[in-house]
Amino acid sequence: MKKSHLKQIIKSTIRELVAEDAPLDKLLHMKIKNPETGNDIELKSALGYEKESPVYKAAKVAHDKGIKILKKDADKKFKDDPGAGSFNYDKASADAVGWEKKKQAQKSAPTKEPKWNEMKKSKGNEVPSFWSNGGADVSENPSHKEMAAAQETWLTSDAADDQGEAIWSHFNDAITSNDAARQEGAMSAMAKNMLKTDDFDADNLEDFVVDSSDGDDVSFAEDARNKFVKDLASGAKKTFKTIPGGSEDEPTETQPHSGYGDTAKEQSKSFENMAAKAAQRSKDALAGGDKELAKSFKNTAKTALGVSKFLSADFAKVKQDYESQWDENTGYLKLKDLIVKESTWKKPKSYFVAPKNAKYKDEKEVEKKFKRIPRQLKKFFTTTSTGIEINKKFHDDAEEVDDNIDDGTEFFLDDHIVILDKRGGKNLMGVKEFRVDDYPEFALNAGIFSGRRY
């Protein structure tokens, strides 16, 4: 047989194999919806999930239908041309899925973890300059505490919030930085972000679930958590690595990341593992004599465990347990940790603060600020092209508290303190929590005890 003729046979065989494999390749690259996250996922990736998971079951149905059609076409082709041979779609598909699993396992294989004493502290010139857009400025040689605070400030700022699900890529940058301070700040930031919605920011899980002013609290909380889970599932699949130094620092390299799972259960387990790892580092650091690092790792562990519990919490039970602490006969709260003492006084939580003199840049800023107002208060205000003003309903329900403060005039409204500008008396300047200890005389006259009116 001539060499040229042999080459022709080889080329012809390869073409036939490619032609047979192409439909299978298209099938395995077909995208379906992940029932748990709503995100698109390739069929061969979905077939790599646990067999009991909803996404695997959905993928298996689509895969089996596709293989059935391909086999039918192959049988027809074989009848028309018996010499063409048959193609084993089942084996080829299993091989392709097996290879995909192996590839994913290699991607998510753990890298060598640094020892506790290798968790170096960043210097000021290693901090991305875009942090300053979120108010996270640091000195040239920041302390551990300053660096942790700066990382938290950036990840909870409006500048970071504007990036949507991409914020998790910045979180991964901090967690993979081997910098204990940045890890502590990033974990703390995400714990705050998980309790933040367009309507309000909660301080703890109970506040997040219990808000009887509007609709079904548990459903509201579950919807907010589902959004958090979805953003984490899609946003944490990459890491933004930034090389600082320029005035307009941007992520200069995007690296793949194995993520933390696509479901709340998977994500909860991931953060539980992160907590265990940080707790062990804390013990090692304490044994090594570095109390500052030991405390930092401990804070990271506690916060990671809090995120894990949020992801797996039974919100209906959280609400029930919280409300069972109230004695209906006396109206006094039994929870000792909610009793405010003078020695532990803290500034009341601020939900909304208007720009200086209520001067907004544009309508976009007005809308953005309006989202910060607690949802039960939004019905009392109206947005305009230049600001946020009170409406008629406000006058019907608000009670003046004190008109002798520098910021403006204070009003009690639906368990909150609302501040209006002194000059016009119609522009919203601030919203903060109402606490009996801060307004004892008003509370007494109004019949308000422990934050509730009777």
C-alpha cells in the first residue's frame, strides 16, 4: 500500500470519528438551569454533582433524552451503511463526564496552607488605591487592626456594593492573600453584608428575621438569603488579584476559584470548615506566643461560623424563639443581652444619613440613598429629582421629640427617630434607632417600654 493512500485512509477515519463525536460534544456542552440557583450550568458539569442533588437529576433527564436521540440516529445510519460501524455513545459520554470530574477535582484541590506565622501583614503601599472610593484609607505602615478595619470598610461600602455578585471575587482576593488582618476584615464584612437588604441593615439574625411591620417576616428573610446564596454561588467562582500602585487600580488578573458550593447547605459547610481552620490557627498562634494573631484568627473563626449558621438557619424557629422571650403579661423583655446599661452605652445605629445640606449629586444618588431607609418608613417619604421629602402621611403619624439639636428636628416614627432639616422642615436628614434609654422622658409620656408602645 502506498504511503499517500495510507494517509488518505487515516484522514478519512479521523473525519468519521470527529463527525460521530461532534453531536455528543454539543450535547455535553448544552446548558441547563440549576434548579437550586437559577444559574446556567453545562450538562457535563451538572452530571458531576451528587446523584441525589436536584441539578444532577435534571441533568440526567436531559442527558438520557439526548443520548436516546443520538443512538436512534446512529442506528439509522448503520442500517443505511452497515460498513460504517457503530459508535458507543454511552461509553463516550461516561468517559467525558469522568474526565470533567477529574478536571474539577484538580481545580479545587487544596493548595498548601500557610502556617499561622506565615500570615503576613500587608503594608500601606500594597493596598489597592480603589479602596479609597469606599472610604478605606490606610497609613503607610498600618497596624493589624487598621488593615482589618480598612478591608471591612471597603467590602461593606457603596463602592463595593455597586459591583453586585463580583464582590465575592474581592472577598476571595482577601481570603487567599495569606494576610490574617485582611481575612479577618473580609469575613466580618461578608457577615454584615449577609444581613443587609435594600430595605434595612440588621445587627443580628433576630433583627433580620423579626420585623412585623410589613408582610411575612420569614418569607422576606428567606428571599433575602436566597439572593445571598445565588450571588455567592455565581460570584465566588473567580478571584480578582490586584497589583496596587496606580491611581486607578483594577483587578489585573482573574484566577479561577473552586467556590463555596451552589446551595445554602454546601455553602454553610464551606464556611464551617473555614471557621475550623481559623480556630486551629488561633490555638497555634496562642501557643506560639502571638496574642494579636491568635485574637484575629479567633474573630475570623467566630464570624465564619456565624455566616455558616445564617446559611443553614431555620428562620421560622428563629422568629418563634425570639418572640417567646416576651412576657405578654408585663410587656418587658426577658433577654438579658438586650438590656442597655450605662457602662455599655453605644451610639444608636444609623440607618440613613443625607448628604451635607441635603445636596444630592443626581437622581441616581437620591434613589440609592432612599434604599437605605427602613422599609416600614418608606411610605412616609417621597423622592424628588433633588432629594427626599416628607409627605402628608408623615404629619399624621410622626411625633416631635426634640427641636433643640444641631442636626435638625427629631421625630418619633414607627419605632425610629427621624431627623428633618431645621430650615425647611421637610427634607429628610437622618434615620436612626429609637432607644428608651436615650429618650426616657418622651418614652415615659408616650407609654413606651423596652422599645415597644403599650
